Amino acid sequence: MTARVTLYSKPGCHLCDDARAVVARVCAELGEEYDEISILDDPALLERYGEEIPVTLVDGRQHDFWRVSEDRLRTALTS
């Protein structure tokens, strides 16, 4: 099963910790998978998202950055 949600983050980021909790909760509730990728592992991701993390993608398209809305994420995954 391919994950519909991708979370771009980096270690030590408190906003990333908050986003991870929301993504994990909503995905578990809906039976969805998510991938988490550290932008520190890819120079292109670091360049693109360095000032916006955490960033969430749903079905490959940017969904949110900095803060993840639980309601908005749930809606995106059920629409």
C-alpha cells in the first residue's frame, strides 16, 4: 500500500513533532499510511522546504506547512 500522506520534517523541530502527532492520529483513524522524510537527507528537499517545515503532502500535492489542521487533513483524505 502506498502512503497517501508524506510528512517532510527534520530532527529537533518542535512543529514537526506536533505535525507528526496530528498526521499519525488522522491516518490511524482513517486506516491510511504515511511516510516521514527528513529534509536533511536530501539537499534538494532542504533547499525547497528548509524554511517551511513541517510540510505535508496528500496524494503527492502540497497540503499544509508549519501547522497541520486535523480537520483539513481528514477532509482531504476522505474527499
